[in-house]
Amino acid sequence: MRDQVLNQFEHPWLMVVGMILFIMVFIGVLYMVTGKKNNSSFSEAEQLPLEDGQKIGGAK
């Protein structure tokens, strides 16, 4: 059944392009999360739930 569907698809190269884009974005997000330059912003975000008395977005 899968072969029948793929045989009717006119642009099989689009699947390859989509997979390459997905892999590039995935690697980019992994690099952004694990990069050492973001440690200060992550350590700041880690402390947000522990801070008392400050509300985000003007909630009362």
C-alpha cells in the first residue's frame, strides 16, 4: 500500500528536502539548548519558579 501511495507522488525529492530540513532544525535546537553560551539565561530561567512576589504579565 505504501508503494502505491509513493508511486503517485510526483515529487519524491521533496521528502528528502523535508528530512534534511528537519534534521538541520533538530541539530540546531540541540546545539542551542546544550551550548555553553546560554548557561546564564538558563540559570536565570531556573530561578523563576523560586522567586516570590513577582508576577509575570501583569497578573494579580
